[in-house]
Amino acid sequence: MPDLPVEISVEDTSALLQADRAALRLIDCREQDEWDICHIDGAELMPLTRFAEDATAKLQDKSQRIIIYCHHGMRSLRAASWLRQTGFDKVQSMAGGIAAWSDYVDPEMPRY
């Protein structure tokens, strides 16, 4: 059973990134055109449309802390839930997505 809540706030995500960026993996599950508009520095793109394939190939350490985000938090919640079902216990979805990130963490980030 996962030991972390399925969602994490943008503020807590920001604090984790500032405290120890190397301790977690930040994944953007939006599509390339959305990524091109804006993304969080250090994130890696794994679009939900091919998430299972990319995750299977790129995510090997099931004990690694992973935070997934999208535009508003719905796609990332699906991706995080899927990873949890496959044995990744330290996966969370960033509640509110990059829209909330631009509201509460980085107001200079472009919005769409």
C-alpha cells in the first residue's frame, strides 16, 4: 500500500524541489505542444497518450519518489494511479497541475 497521499500540493512540490531536487523525479504527462508553451525546469516529458509505454521503458526504480503533473491535475492523477497499481508506492500527482503552479509558485510562467 502506498505510504504517500496520491496528491501533493504545488507548494509542497516546490519545497521538495528546492530542498533536494535529486531526491525526486518530476514528470510532465501533458502533450508536446503544451510542453512547448511552458514546463517546470527539470521535468521530463512523458505524454499520457503513450505513458504506459514510456513509463515501462524509463521508470525502473519502484522506490524512487516521483511527482507527475499535467495542466489541471486530472491526467497526472490517472498516470499516478496507474503507476501505483504497478507497484510504484512513492508516486504522487501534483494537485491543480501547472495551472496551479503558475498561480501559487511561478506567476511569470506562461498560461494557456
